[in-house]
Amino acid sequence: MKPSNIRIDDKRYWDSLMQSAKIGPGSQGGMSRLALSDSDKEMRDLFVRWCKDAGCAVAIDRMGSIFARRKGSDDSLPPVLVGSHLDTQIHGGPFDGCAGVLAGLEVIRTLNDHGVQTLRPIEVVNWSNEEGARFTPAMMASAVFAGVTPLDWALARKDKDGIAFGDALKAIGYDGSTPMGGRKLDSYFELHIEQGPQLEEKGIPVGVVTGSFSIRGMNIRVGGENAHVGPTPMDRRRNALVGAAHLIVAVNEIGWGEHQARGKATSARIEVLPNLFGILPHHAQVTCDFRHPEVEGVERMVRALEARLPEIRHRSGCDVEIVERWQYGSEAFSRACIDLVRDTAKALGIPSMDILSEAGHDAFHITHVAPVAMIFTPCEKGISHNEKEWSKIEDLAPAANVLLHAVLARASR
Amino acid sequence: MKPSNIRIDDKRYWDSLMQSAKIGPGSQGGMSRLALSDSDKEMRDLFVRWCKDAGCAVAIDRMGSIFARRKGSDDSLPPVLVGSHLDTQIHGGPFDGCAGVLAGLEVIRTLNDHGVQTLRPIEVVNWSNEEGARFTPAMMASAVFAGVTPLDWALARKDKDGIAFGDALKAIGYDGSTPMGGRKLDSYFELHIEQGPQLEEKGIPVGVVTGSFSIRGMNIRVGGENAHVGPTPMDRRRNALVGAAHLIVAVNEIGWGEHQARGKATSARIEVLPNLFGILPHHAQVTCDFRHPEVEGVERMVRALEARLPEIRHRSGCDVEIVERWQYGSEAFSRACIDLVRDTAKALGIPSMDILSEAGHDAFHITHVAPVAMIFTPCEKGISHNEKEWSKIEDLAPAANVLLHAVLARASR
């Protein structure tokens, strides 16, 4: 068979996904495979076995990311890297991340089936802790790999029980010794479910990710004052929870204001002290997230919130201060890799559309050290970070074949 | 000296309060002596020693409440009970509760000094876990004493670390064997700081508590849906934290609507799941508290919130349901005991005013089993449930003398 005619094995890819889906089940039929948990270890062990069975050499780096390498005919050339993550949200689904890692493995298995020897090596990667559900921030291991975040800082991050990332890695036996990054990559490809409704609504199986929404995040601290909820008159109160509630309502309204332009604004996390029914809280902290297809749009949302802070201070009597800010989504994907994905879909006769990523992905960090592209697949009703997240093999296989041939093209030159 | 001329020893009362204030210090100069903690045990041990030194027999009941008894000349008569609580809020002060328990001890010490033998026995009580800051609900031990709450249910209540009240009692050695309540009391008197600003503002040292604000509480559950904070469009979201924020804002506005009538409405506690920055929460629960001098007023506030629930459901897309309700504050104090407190103040030449309690107190429960009155003292700026809570001995001594002579009058008949 001519290499251009080979296709992935749909059944094998699906079976691997369904085996993964059994490890770390959630409480409502989905997944809850938190980074560096026992179930994460179980899935890692299975993945490593699968990779070795496919003839790959496996290396673990100091952040616990797993690299499975299929040799090239010139093994000294920088490899094509392909992958995503095997950890899930606390209430997640079987495809967010896993679809990409196991598509990478399926690419290698398919090349093995057909005896295709590539010029460059191909590596499949499982990035540790993409979700950030146990250890913040999200996408931590790819950030360290790309030199965005210091290794020591990341290893010291603690979960809510005070366990350090480095200690949790040791506990599951994935504290590897491979140095972090520092080596040349030919390119990086990541297949991922869209996590939004566009592909499904338009009936298009492949999203050519041309870039990202602009994303701005911030933590806002609300300072109030402890007082008895009983006798303290309304006009003497500085209830930090009231300040936080005004903030959350404002963020949500700002999101609605940019809804037509596909902007979103979210507060999904709050921290309150002492958080008891009988005492007005002196402290609250709210995490806010703004996303917009245009940089000007996201900046408009941030300015809108900043403009409302004086009113929120006035209405709650509290101090309200932005104490931390972050941003991402302006990382540029590679024009050559994007075009390759689009052209590959066309050559395979698979409908595709250009699309922006609205979520964060490890791929964003890797743009700092390699040419990058992403391929999106449809998922049911765009539902993700929910135990109902679902895709069918018909949703996934077309993109996996585009991935196969894009990787093959890069690895052959 | 004629019994009517005796007075408490201001210095001794203050010194005892200041010794108590050193046990279980807070982080900002106040107190953090949570119920059944090591510091609570240390304070209990000191209190028991003081009571024994004052010639009292000490009994501990099954909820760990401490009763120190000074014999009457007819010791078979029902005793006059006087007391309050030695536990504090997580961010509390040295007077909330302690002022009442140590005033009771000072009454006994003063009667000893002057060799006054009363007809009836007098008992000083320290009720366990008045604050409810570690184990909910508040005022739990007095509720069991009065037969309002079952003993087994109370012993099984757990703190946030999963430790049961009964086990925590055992751990500090205060799991007593005295049966709960079931015996006749002549009357119950509780001295307490006002925890509001009225007495200080009017320059009046004694508040004759004639009753309580009407208090209604509820837990409201908000049901949303997990989704990714990135790609999920605004019109597909059911963010439980947004529903909760609308609720908290509404509760606060309803409180302001009754501010002129001295009504208050509070949300001081929220619970959110999973409470992570990257996933819309599916669950939130908000505790709401309404207080008003008039029953009709508090019911107006509750109805106002109920009327706003449909709009909150609509604006957040969430389910919003009241899942638990409670009420108190309609317990009637004893007309005879109230009059006795007012008349005693007058006889001593101490200015007093009638006042309603705006906070919950153990006294409310004891109304079910005995005639009850309370005496309020001024506290600085009305601040309480705050580490800045403060009173001076000049604020406390007048009320303690009223307590002395009211108790003496009841115990002599």
C-alpha cells in the first residue's frame, strides 16, 4: 500500500480510549483521574506498556511527562512530537486529552502495521497535569518543558492537602531523570476535542486550529471585616462575601455583553474566610477569566471590570483589589504546520474549517520551542469538563487520519 | 455589711477575664478558642479549679457543660442558674461568653467574701459549644439540656475534619456522666456583652433584655452544570456560583430595605463544588440569615427573598431551592425575671434601658425549662465576632452587680 493510502485502525483507537475510560471513573459515569493520583499512575503504566509493545523507547522527564520514541532512519534529526494529556478534570470525560495522546499512539501503531519507516523519529508525549485540577496552574509540565516556568517552582506546587507536586510524582514512581526540554523538536501536533459546539453544529469533522482566543485571568481579593451577623447594623458591615458576590455578578454581565462577539467571562472559584454562618467574613478571593476572539475584545472586558470596581467597593464597603494577573492565548501557531493540517485534510477528502481554540492547551507553551499546530474534533453538544462529555469514533477518526498524514509528512522531510 | 450593700470585686473579675483572654489567642490580638480544642480544655481546667477553690461542687453533663454548685441552706430547692459560655469564635474576643461565666463565678466569690448564705443553691454554668464555629449548630449543649435537640444527634455532629463532638469531648476529658437537664431550676440569668452599639451610644451601662429579634435562617442550594470555562458560550452556562452571587446580592439588598427598622439580612457562608477555576461549578449552597425586631418584619424579608428566586433562576440558568429552614428568637423571657433585673438596677442607682437581643444565646433554649432573663453590657463600638472586640471593667462591673443582686434575690426566696 502506498503510504498516502494508509489509515488508522478505528477499532483499535476506540478500544484504547474505552480502556482508558475505565481507569479513574467519576461519580456520574464520566472520569475523575486527577494528576498524579493512583488512577493516573494506573493509566500511565498502561500507556507505557502499550508504547513499549509498539516498539518505542520510553523516557520520563523531571516533571513526569512521558515521551515514547519511535526511531527515525536518521535518528539524530529532531523528532516530530505528538500528544496531549492523560489526566482529567475532577468531573471530566474520557476524551479531553486522552483522544490526543492515544491518537499519537495510534499513529505509531499504524506506521508499524504498514512497515513505514520515517526519516525523523516520532515521539508521543503525555504531559503531566494539564488540567490543573489538583495542582495549579494548568499546563504546568509543558510550561516547564518550554522554559516558561521554573522547574523548582513547579515541583514545589502543593495540592489542597499540602502534598507537593514533586512528592506526589515520587509516590507514583514517575519522578523521571530526563532533563526538561532543551532539545530541538521538528514540530508539535496536538489533536483535541473542540470542547465547544461549532464543529458539531456545522457537521465538519476537522477543525484546523489557527490560533487561540485571547485569555486574561486575575485573582481579586476582597477585604472585609469580621462582625457578628446578628446585631451589626447594615451600615456598619464590611462583608467580604457581599463584595465577592457583586464581583461575580459583574463578571457574568460583562461576559454577556460580549456574547454576540463570542466573548466569555467567568468566575468559577471563590475562597472565603472564615466562611461560617455567624461571623461576617473578612476575606474573599475570586478568580476571574475573560476570553475573546480579539485582543481588543478581551481588553475591553478587563477594562469594563476595572471600571466597576469603585462601585463594588462602594456597595459592599470592602476593599477590592486585583492581586494577580495572567494571560495567554496570544502564542502564535506555525503557519507552515497550520497549512499542512488544512492541506492534509483536503488531500484526504475530509471537510475542515479554520477554528480558534477557546481553551488553554499544552500546545500554547510548546510554541516557544517548536512549530506547532492543533487539530480539533467534534464532541457532543460541545460539552466538556463535565462527566457527560462524549464523542463517537466517527467524530475522532477523520482528525486522527489527518494527524497521521501531517506527522508522516513532517517526519519524512 | 448589709447584703444590699455588697458589691463584686472589680479587680478580681477583670483579672479573671484577662487570665482567660490569654488562653487560646487569635492571630490578630483577640481570641480563637474553639469548642473542645486544647485551649478550651485549658480554660475549662482553670475554671473548674477556680470553682473548686470557691468551695463549689463541680459536675459535668454528657454534653460537657460544666455546673459549679454553691450549696443553699435548703439544698433540696431548685437552684438559681447563672452562666454563659467559655468557647469563642474563630476570630473572636475575650468577652463574648466569658464575661457571663466569670460574672457568675464572681457572684459566688463575692457571696463567699461576705459570708452570705442563700436559701437556694446557686450554680454557675459553662455551656459547651455556644458559638457553633467548630461544630454546628450553635448553642448545641443548652439545646440538649432543654430537650430541644436529641443528645445522640448532638454527640454525632462532626467538625470539618470529620471529628465527632462526642469523640472530641472524650479527647479533652469532658465527657461527663451527669444526665442532661431533667431537673428543676428556679431561674436562669445570663450576663452578656451587647454585641451591638446601642448601650455605648446612649451611655447606659445595663441593658434589660426583654426578648429577642425574630430570626429566620435557611440554606439555599443552587444547582448548575459542569462545563469548561473556555469554550462554553454564555447562553449555555449554568454556573452555580453565579446563581449564588445573585442570591447573596439579593439577601444584602433585602437587609438594606429593612435597615431603618433595624432589620438585617446576611449571607456569611458559601459552599461551592468543585470550586476550581477551569470548570463551571455544578453546586453551591448559601446560608442566609434574617433578623428583625418584629415577627412581621422578618417574615416580610423572607417573602421578599422567595419572591426574587424566579428571577435569580432565570438570570443564572440554575435551580435554586430552599433546602433547610430554621427559626428562633420568639422564645419568651420571664416577665418576673425581667422586672427583677430592671428593678435591681434601679435600686442600685444604675441607669438601664430595655433592649432586644439581636444575637442567639443559650438563654433562648433555657426558656423552655426555666424562667429566664439576660443582662447586656456595653462593648466598644458594638464590635463582636472580631478580634478587636473590647470592653472595659467600667462597662462590665455595673451589670455584674445587677446580676449579683438579682441572683441573691431569687436565691433568697
